[in-house]
Amino acid sequence: MIFSHGLAGSRNAYSHLAGSIASHGIIVIAPEHRDGSTAISFIRDTNASGTGEKATPKHGRTVEYKKLPHTPCPEVEEGRNAQLKIRLWELGLVHDSLLKVDQGNNITNLNRSSVSLSMFNKMLDVHTPGKITFAGHSFGAATVTQFVKSTFYSPQFSQAPNNFEPLFSPSSKSSIVAQITPNTPVVLLDIWCLPLRAQNTRWLWNKPFPCYSPSGPGGDPLLAIESQAFFKWRVHLKATKRLLSSDPSSTTSSSTPLSEPHVYYATSAAHLSQSDFGILFPWVVKKFLAVDEPERIMRLNVRAVLQLLRDQGIEVSATSAADMELEGKADVDKDVLIFGKNEEIRGWNYLSTNVGDMDDVDFETAHDSSASSVSDMNKDPEEVVIKTEVLPQAPRTAERL
């Protein structure tokens, strides 16, 4: 699994989620993006000493967080696209590095303290098409969406309108093009749609996920988990439903002729619940974000991811009876309840991609006629976390998604 972090996140911000998935036999790669989206990132200068030593202020440079305005405009779209270009390029490098590690090639730019990667020689299932899972949180979920769709639809770029600007254009002969198929598992945690809807990438937004292609299985390989905060963000929820449907370009689609994706939200979950924040600071999320069970919310996320992988034929170990809340029973190798649609699990709510029940929301103009709080307005994730979940404020001008 390749996991992309969100705004102000880092390679270390999802260690509980990544570690829990890894404990079931999945190798999880969590890169730190150098696009100005993490709080601060330090790049080692491995040529300074030739030893690949640990990063120090004397050997390397920093990438500072890049703050962009919240109101969408050509300059903001250009800024987010620039970040996505870096992120997609980095994901391509990660994939290429995984192939080299499996082939036993020497990776030279590691810290001296790093454990040798030779143990993974011929041990990674990274050559079989559709076996690598792509996952992300918030801006990271948008990143893997753009990466998967850009790769899958790259043979059609010549048919796109003249104003379309591809952010990632792999060669038709590259291994990543062969890897991403209609059966590729995709995990989206609180996906942030705004970066995907720039005018010069709108053609790709209108394309469905690869799973909906004529040869695809429908929504089965697609998992989206929303926090309650994003669920209540109604304008954005409608955009998310459109994105996850079989026809994102339609403004009237009510259902998909194929199987729907797995879409859920956890009651009382905050946007930060899918990172380590809730685990590290449970009293903060309980007091300020009304998150009562941060560890349980994380367990529900992990259960859903594991079952998605099982359903796609990827071998993972059983889910423990404790995580399944099955006291006194054996571990479970098929978590049927996690993909139930009738609230079989407390606080775990199924969502359809049917937008017919949201006719009062017009996300093209980002105006919600039923909006009673700023949580229904269109913001970037920072505002959802700070302005909506932490500091109440009066509604302000809505922003276009």
C-alpha cells in the first residue's frame, strides 16, 4: 500500500493506521511529500559527505509549509496543481523504488541507521497488475485519486480538450500503467475535492474511477471513509458522491448501474480522527471535537481497509476478535459486518453515492440553501478542522468547489 498524507501531515502522522494495516501483513509505504504541504520537511544532502548520514542542519535544506488562500481562483488552482505535480511525481518514484527493492537493486540514499532493504528481495507482490493499493487522507486522498486516474486515462490524453493540462503523464510502456487496473484497490479517507476541480483538469474530474470502466467490477475496489465533520459538510459531500459515482460529469445521476463503492462515515469522527492526532491527544479531540472513542474510530477504519483488500484477493491476516468487538470468540478472516448497510456496527453508517437526496445542494455554485452553519460551506480542510470543529464562527462567503 502506498499512502499519501494530507495538508500539514507528514510521513509520521499516520503511524497508527499504517502500523495496524502492516501488522496484518501489508507493506505500507508512507512518503513525505516535498510540495509544501507538510508542516516542514527536511531534505538530506547525501552528496555532502557521501555517507547518507542522518539529516542535520548542515547537510540538506528545508521545505516550508506553503499557505494558499482559501477562495478558489486561477492563482490558487495553479498553486494546488503545482503541488499535485510534485506529489504525483513522487508517487511515481515510490512505485519505481518498490520495483527496485523487490529486484534486489541497491538503494543508495538511505540513512546510515536504516535497516537493509535486502530482506524484501523477491518478497513484494508489486509486479502483478492491480496488487498495489493506493490510499490517502484529505489532500492525500485527492492525490491518489489524481494519480490513479491520470495513469489509467493517460492513453486518452490526446482526446482531451485543448485546455486540459495533465499533471502526470506516464509512458504507455511504464510499469505503473500496467499496475493500475480497474481492480486496483483505492482507499480515500475524507477526500478533499477542491484540488481535483481546477478548470484545466476538469476533464479528468469528469472521468470515473477505473473500476467503472467497461471491463471493471464496479465500485467494489473503492473505499471512502468520511468523518462526521465531512459528512455534515453538505456541499462537499455532494461533490464527493459525484466523484465516487460511475459518472462524475452528470448533475442528475441518482444511482450507478454497477455495484456501488463502499462509502461510510463514523459517528462523532473528526477530520483529524484518521491521523495519529486522536490517538496521541484523546482529551483534546474529546473536549474540542466531541470525539469520544478515537481508538475505536481508528479500528473501524482499519477493519474496512482490511476487508476491502480481502475482497480484492489480497492476502491479509485475520482481524482479531477484540477489534471485531466479539468478546470470547475467535479471530475473523472475513469481516462481513463492516460492509453492511443497515447499521450493523454501532456508529458506522453506510452512504450511497446517490445524489438524488441532495437536491437542495448546488455544488457547482457552492450554495447550500439549507445551510445553517459554516460546516455546510465550501472551505479547505484547514477551515473544516479549525473554524468548524474547534472555533465556531459566523458563516462567510461560500467558495466554489
